[in-house]
Amino acid sequence: MNLPNKLTMLRIFMIPLFIAAFYLPEKWVLCTVNSQPIQLKFIIAGIIFLLAYITDTLDGVIARKRNLITDFGKLMDPTADKLLTAAAMIMLCRFPVMSIGNGLMPIFTVIVIAREMFVSGIRQLAGSKGIVIAAKPIGKAKTTLQFAALLTVMLFGQILRAINLPIDFFAVLAAVLLTIWSGIDYTLGAKELFKNR
């Protein structure tokens, strides 16, 4: 197994560690802001999430630079990304870290996971017809915005709630809207696949 694929597998193995961070003791408090305790466990989860994303960036750079692109990597790299994003959103459904709108997180999570499943289905259908659907810039932008929004929630959501500044909520909302848009874009781009079905 080459280095990029090892980094991909490392990202997958980091997911249980990431989830475990949410269950660290609540009494571990970093500081208080406006009398609200800032729990350390969510910040630790955010740091693990950031480190996992760094492995995603590294494996892509190394694979392209050293010409180490493999079928395993093509399959597992996006799978690892989807698993990490889904894990983060599911945990944020359980733990209301976002400054506002935590009741909407389950809806956001269903939208994001449904989009990923639908686009994966399109790719599978295209593959069965010998058609390769290349990654689009909008898909990469969606992934980057999802990461940035979720990281903002974990690292700063508690502070933003304490100071009544819902930047994290609007970042997540923007990521979800871009997720919907990219799903529509992929669907329209693959409309030929659905003819005579």
C-alpha cells in the first residue's frame, strides 16, 4: 500500500477517535465566556477533524506529485471524506454545539447524506455504462465549505453562542445550500443516463 493510500486509511481510523472525543468529560472546561463554560471536548474533536482533513489534502498532493493514483485511492479517498463529514454532522445532531439552529442539524445531515448517496448512485450508473464522471469544481468547493463550516462549529460554536454571533450557523447553512446546488448540477449533467429508464 502506497503512502497516499495509507493516509486515506489513517483518516478512516481517525473517525472512531473523533467520535470518542465528543464523550470526553464535560467537566473539562477550557474557560468561560459570558459565564458560559467552553467545553474542551468539542475543541479536541475539532482538532482531530482538522488533522483528518490535512491527511486528505496530503494524500491528494502526494498521489499526483509521485504519480501514485490507484483504483483503491479513487474509491477510498472520497469514501473517507464522506464518512468523516457524516460522522461530524451526526455527532453535532447529538451534541448542540452550534450557536443557534441546532434543531435544524438533523435536517441538514439528512440533506448532505442523501446528496452523497444520490451522486454515488449516479456515478455507479455511469460506471455501468462505461462513462466516467469527473469531479467538478463545485463538488470540491462543496467539500471544502462543509469542512470549514463544521470545523467552525466545533472550534468556535460555543464561543459564538456566548457572544450571540451565529457565524457558524450561517456557514453550515451556506454549505448545505451548496451541497444541494452541487447535487442538482451533477443530476443535470448526467440527465442522459436517465433516458429510457
